Amino acid sequence: MAFSISVLAGLYGLGDLFKVALLFAIASALIYSVGWLIYARTLHPYADIPGPFWASVSRLWIAYMVERGDVDKILVAVHKKYGRMVRIAPDEVSIGDPEAIKIIYSVSSGFTKTDFYDPFATHMSPHPDLFSARDEKEHAERRRLVNNAYSMSSILESETYIDECSQLFIQRMGEYADSGQSFDFGMWLQMYAFDVVGTLFFGKMFGFMETRSDYGAYITSLDTYLPVLATNFVLPDYLRPVRPFLANLGLKRIRDAILSIVAIRQAASDVVTTRTKELKEGKVGRTDILQKLFNVQEGKGSDGHFLLADIEQESYVAIFAGSDTTAIAMRSILYHLMKNPKYYKKLQEEIDDASARGELSTPTVRFSEASKLPYLIACCKEGMRMHPSVGFTLPRTVPAGGKEISGRYFPAGSKVGIYSGVIHLDRSIFGDDANVFNPDRWIEGDVANMDRYMFQFGGGSRSCVGRHISIAEIYKMFPQLLRDYRLDLANPDKEWGTRSTWFNRQIGLDVKLTRR
């Protein structure tokens, strides 16, 4: 090779040799591109599945939609245009058939998470976190260790700590009601959700509501960094190391966000160190989730299967998974109620009647009481149906032997996924008015059937482990809030904004409160 290059250099000169090499590289790239286009469009196993042209030839199409922040709307639109199967990347299909949920996500389906989840891995413990773990057997073993800590009965043993957060939230709302000023209600719901995570996993509220501010810049940091991470989720493997580097280059806000994320990790480590010391000194009297995780470590995990590092990891992941998703659900429920006064009035009447009968405790409503309010539950389900917290598919890899989904065979190794926002608008399940907010469907319709296709917490063995925390927060908060205050949109004719990367966040939920 060295001889050939020296001969060519002698014949053509170095300048000419560079031109030849450049032309050869360009020609090779063109030939490869044309070959790839032909393969992707005609010979690929997904070539027969419809979808946007650019999606069929490059993952950059879906990455751009995620980066742009409207991937949730795009997924709904492409399914409306192309049908129940849509090719959203050369090697990935989004499926909008409700019956496919049990095929892909059931406990014994054999489908596994794709490499989409790898960038989310915390690497804080030798064991994988529950969200990013891809080995189903390992995930099942890890989940069995902590399931009891996240059960509804376990959460309700910590109800008093949630009540402390609720009381402070209601107090802060009173300050806004007395001032008569409109304010960013969506931000306060997130601060509330963050402080609940703090009191359950870190031994005390972080300080968002106490200081009336973004404690530690956690919210700003997550809002800045998660979109970068989300785009990495959907990029090809060979581009993933490049994307964060380009994002960080010269952008101080992202560098600051990363430093804050590091601070959150350190806070998770510190709380475990502190609790360990308190336990040794006999100073712990809390029955929070942090303590339940310590109990796991001392019991089932004492053989090395559940380490102190695993407790740190659980607390850290709770911040990511438990604050945004709950706040998004609460925003959606309240926004849609404020946009639809007749449903707001029906819920208000149910709460007032229960309160008048002495069925709602003061100053804080018990979960056992709230869960007996049928219209409250209907409104909560409908709000989560209309705006799922996760604004993207939950991609899975087809198991060995392949699988038939919705009448089509998918070979082993294929990537498929379902976006809850598409399923939740399916008229065959939720009725002809599936695209509008109507809590009455949960009173008058086939509730059992609709429940089977609600996908806001995922499904099967991979359903959200913290879903009971979210449900407890929401059910308890709303009767208390609506009993004490009247909520009105500051700009009732203005639609909210949304930004969907991974979490489907809302922007601009400005509200005015009035004491009742």
C-alpha cells in the first residue's frame, strides 16, 4: 500500500493525489447512499410499511422531531395519515393498534427494551436501574426486591409526609389568592411534585415550596438537559457520543445543567450516608420510602443483591421519573377542567357534597376518601388520557422467532413501539368523541374496557414502578385544592404550549385563584 501511494504521488503529485482521493471518497459516499436508499425503500424488512420518506432512510428524521419538541403531535398525525403501522425510522415501527399492547408489553411477551434506553442508565450501582435495564430476567429480579416498597399500601403508610407537602402547597396558593395576581401554576405543581419526592426519598422536602423558588436549579437543569438526552435516545449508535459534545460546545446553560445533575446525584449519595448514620444512632422514626429501601437492603438485599448504591440509585431516578410525570398529569387534568366549565362544575359539586357530608377530612383529604369520589377519578383518568406524560413510543425489540403483530410478521430483532397518545385517541375504544375532553365517558361508558387500553403508565412488567405515588398525590390534592379555591385560567382564550421530547411538558399554565 505504501509503495502504491508513493507511486501515485510520483505520477500525479500530492495535490493531484488529494483531489483523486477526495473524488473517490465522494463517489463512494454517493454509491453507498444510492445503495442504501434502494435497500431501505425496497429490500428492507420494513420497506412495505408506510411512513414519511425521510423516516424510512434515516433516524435523523425522528431525532429532528424530538429535538423540535413536537414529536407527540407528529406521531398522532402520521398515524392518522398512514394508518395503524407507521415507519418512523429505517429500523423502527410505531404501532397504533390497541390490541398490540398485550402482544408487545405483557409480562410474558418476550419483547425487550431497545438501546433507546441506554443513555438514561445511571451507572450508580453495579446493578442496573429499573428504567434502563434491558435484560428482562435481571429486571424482574430487581423489581421483585422493591415492589412492596412501591405498593399503594406502602405509599399510604407515608401519607402523612405527602400531607405536609399538600398543606404547604395550599398555604402558598392562599398567598396568590389574596394577592389577586395570576401566576405560573404549572411551575408550582412541579415544585409540589418535587417536594413530595424529597419527603419520600430524601427524608425531607427539598425546599421548592418553602423558598418559592427552583431549589438547586433542579427544574431548570432537567428542562435543559433532558431534551439533549432525549435526542440521544433516538440517534444511531455511532452518533450518540457526538450529540452531547456538540450540545455542550459553547453552551454555558447546558454545562451548568450537567453540574446541577451531578449535584442531584451527590444529594442521593448524601441522603443514604445520612440515613445510614441515623440508623446506627437509633434516630430514625420515619416510614418513608427511603426507609423501606433500607429495609430491603437489610433484608432481601443483605446478600449483595441490593446495595446502598442501589438505594442511592432509586432516590436519584425518582427525581427524574417522579416529578415531571406527576406534574404533567396534574397540569393536564386541571387545564382541561378549566377549559371545560361544565365538567369543572360537576367535579366541584361532587367535592362540595362529600365535604358537606363530612366525608372529606380537614385540613388534608385522605386517599381513602378521595378514591371514593367517582367523578374525581373520571376527571383524572380523562386528563391523563388526553395528555400522557410521556410523549413518545416505548420501543421494544422483537424476540427470537419473530412475532405476528396486527396481522403482520415481524422478524426477530425488529424494533416496534406504541405511543399512548395514539392509543388514547382510538375511537373504537374511547368513542367517536375520543379527541375531546369528556370525563362523563368514565361514568357512562365501558370503563373496564377503556381501562384495559389506558397506557399512561406503560404496561406489563415494565409499567411505572412509582405510579401509586403519582396517583396518591393527584387524588389527594385535587379535592383539597378545589374545596378551598376557585381556579381560572388567566388567559382563557389562549391555548397552552407544549414541548415533547421524552416527557411531554406543558408551558404557560397561568392561573388566577379565588378563595371559596
